[in-house]
Amino acid sequence: MNAGVFHLGSPGEIDPRTVLTGPLSAIRRVRLAGGESVELAAHGVEFSFFVLDGTGTVVTTATEVPLREGVSVTAPLGTVVTVSAGAEGLEYFLVQLDVPAGGGS
């Protein structure tokens, strides 16, 4: 088995399936510019993201939560969230896990 070394210092996505056989399917570092938003949907996956820098909000159908450095958000299967950056932008680190067909039912 070969190990993998990945640089996580720059925005972008890494496919850990090149070395891992478990459900971890994506590792992503994201920078949103001030005022920018992105929708994250947990369809067939679950994910967690961890705020590295900046401020913003995350909105679900049930709530709105402020984001700042050190805050983490976990989205179970079927969740859709909108992540919006504050005026100075937002940077976060996201990990995504595949859910096998029929999982979570």
C-alpha cells in the first residue's frame, strides 16, 4: 500500500480515493470572496466543514448560524446549506463522505 502526501495550503480539491478505500471521497479547501455564496448539498454524501478564516453565515431550511474561525458545521445525508461569506471573505476546509446506497434509511 502506498501513502499519499497532499498539500492543503492552497484552495482546491483532493481525491483521497487514490490512496484510501473508505468513504472519504473529497477533501476541499475553499476561499469565498466577500459577499460570495455557495450551496452545498448532501445528496448521497455527508460532509463537515471547518472555518479557517473570515466570517459569514450558513443557512439551512431551519436556521441561520454565524460563521467565524474555529466553527464547524456537519451536514447529514439530505441536507442542503447555503454558505455566505462576510465582507472580508471566508475560508473553510471541507471533508466529504460517501453514503452507500440505502444508507441513512
